[in-house]
Amino acid sequence: MRLEALPERRNGVRVLRAHGELDVTAAPAVLPGVPDLVADAAAVVLDLSALSFFDSAGVRLVDQLSRECTRSRAPFRVVAPPRTPSRRVLELVGLDALADDDLPAALRAVGGAVGSGGAGGA
């Protein structure tokens, strides 16, 4: 799995895009860096639309990002298109309230929160 930070969007929104498989072999390399990924971001969007596999290790990453964003008072959203492995797993574990169907929807969701000074996370 590869996680890339896209150039920051307007209003300091950090977009993280995951590629490949997010599983127990890939997640441990990413988890220690979560605080740095969230640091100084006005909001964070995790884009899972390019993943081919997503399991409990991915849930752990989403949960840790959500908690870190809550601590930093940064709104957090997840791009998980309908009928994808990531969306199905998020629905099963009750984290689908964080999910948006596509990147524009997620950016609108955090953009409104950033503009109104709202805190994010779960």
C-alpha cells in the first residue's frame, strides 16, 4: 500500500490518497506517522477510492486518523465510494458516517466545517 499526501488544498485541507491494499502487512508502516500527517492541517480527507483491499488494519488507520483529527480539532472525512471494499467494511464497523462517495463531496464536507470553525473526527 502506498499513502501519498496530495498538495494541500485551499484552506489547508490535507488530502491523503491510499493506493493498493491496506492490510495487516501495510498498515503498521503508516500508523506511527499519523500525528505528522494531521499536524498543522485545517482538515484531513483520506481517499480510499484507489484501494483494491481493505480490512481491519484499514479500520485501525481510519480510527487513528479520526482520533488524531479530533485531538487537533481538524475535520476528518473518508472517501469510500459505494459498493467498494472500503465502504462495505466501514459500514460493518459503524464508521460509515465519516464516508463520502467521492473527493468533491468530502472536500465540501470539510470545507464547510473549516469555514465555520467546526471540529471533526468521530
